[in-house]
Amino acid sequence: MLTTVQDWGELAEVSERAGLGQDLVIQTAYGDSGKTTYFVTSEAEFAAVADEVTGVEIKVMKRINNRPIAIEAVLTRQGTVVGPCMTEITGHADLTPYRGGWAGNEMFPTVLDDTSRHAAIELVRKLGDRLGKEGYRGFFEVDVLLDTDTGDVYLGELNPRISGASAITNVTAGAYADVPLFAFHLLEYSGIDFEIDVEEINLRWEELVSEDEWSHMVIKHTSSTVERIDAAPRTGRYSLDHYGNLVYTHHDYDWHLLGNESDAFYLRIYQEGDYRWKGADLGILVTKAHLEAGHGGLTLHAKYLIDAIRGMYCTTVIDGDELAPKPTPAKGK
């Protein structure tokens, strides 16, 4: 439900009335990678985030055991073209300091079974068609939740824009065998008259979606320190050598040609001379290897890649006095 509350008592009352219980997930609008997603089960937990969630419109959800799925789509004048289904990598302490924080995506053949995949795609298509009535056009991303207890599929969160998952969406086998999803966005805004069979495209892409494997993860600074970066890993291609060490091989801006699990591409965000702080995105690593294990944790390979990239940073911790603004000297007469 969408609501506005002033205190825990009001939240508990409206949540019970709506049948949501008190094991809740609360989101404020305009979130950023989980920074505005809060898990609340008691008055004490509510008090810890009260300044963020009272007096503003919030989305209140019943917490369920789920697999988060990301799906990108493009709303065209002919209908909604839906891209592949990807799992979402969220909340891993090795990657993000935020419990509900998004930190990457994975695409592989068994992300969803055929029934759940079709249900998810239909939900996204219907949402796109409804957005069209609001005048929306072009690219958008939807977080879909698969209830692991019941198998039900729910719409979760809407990001009406190009999203972090786009890096994977546009390098899939379907994108190469057919048309990259982003091309439909460009076509919609090109001013060119066109006619496409949206139903046929969506059916064909459902079949192609099982033909590729890609993963990426956003590596954040997870501690509360503020640090000046003295050295940072370069953007480009990396590979595991004969000793199992992750080494830089060459400069590159294109990750499309990664060949196997031993290769990786790293896009550096902050470089020498920049600062990093809690939640800052250090960079994005793309690979064809699996990053999440079946039990919901990260694979040993993923943990190694994270540690290897972090180990390439050299930093100096900045204390509070150094960050504080210096007083302006008084001018003499």
C-alpha cells in the first residue's frame, strides 16, 4: 500500500488493516540502490528510521521470502517489448553496506522456469501498456519478486529509465541474434514511422533468453571511513593467470568479447585523487561466471574477484579535522 504515517502506532494500525502484518519492508520514493529501503518489524526498528519515513509518502509491503528478478523493457507506440529476466544481486555485505542494496545482476538459463518467466513477462508487458496511458515512452526497468514459498510472481519496483541492468541486457545472445533492446528506445524517439509485431518479438525473445550467461556486480566501499584514493585498478580486461591471480591484461571499454569464467572486465568509477566513503561505487565488474551460490550467498569465485579488486586500491584514511572546512582568517583594519 501507499500511505503517509506519523508514528509507529499509525503504521501498525494501517498495516494490520491492509493484511500486511508487522514484518514489513518500507520504501520511500526516488531510492538509490537500496539506500531508501527499510526492514521494520518493531517499534524500535521503526524509531531508527523514523526521520526518513514519517511525513512522506511511503510504499509499505509485507516481507516475503523471494528471489528478486530484474526485467528491462521498452514502451513503443506498437506496444511493450520485454527483455530477458535476470536475478538481482542484493544485500551482500561484501559488496554493499545496505541490507536491501542492489549490487548487480545475473542472467543464466534457469533464472526462472518457463511458467514463472512467462508470468513475469506478462506482468511487465501489462505495466508498460498502462504506463503508455500516462504518456510514458521508451526504456524502463521493473523489479519482479518471485515468492519462493508459493511460486507467485509480484511486481516490485519500477525504475522509469535506463538502469544498472542495461549492461547485461544489451550483450545477451538475443541482443546479437536479433536486436538490442535499447535500439527500440532509439527507434521510438527517432521520429521515424515504423511498424513491429510486438507479440512475435516477445515470443521469440522468450526462447532466446535461455542461450546465454552473464553477470556483473557493483563493488561499493562498505566501511564508514572516508579515504583518499592513492592508487586504483585500471579500466579494462582482467584474467586469472596460471597461479590463480587476477591480473590486468589490456585497456578496453568493451566487455562483449569476454570468453569464459577466467576473464573479467572492470569499469573503474573513482580513480587516483578521488575520495571514497560509505556506499560509494568503486567500480563495476562484468564476467561470464556465476556470482551467487544456490544458498543465496556469493560464490567463492565472486568473493575472490571482489577481494582481488579491493586489493588493487591504495588509500589514505582521512580524519574529521582534515575534512572540516577551514575557518576564514579575520581581515585586519
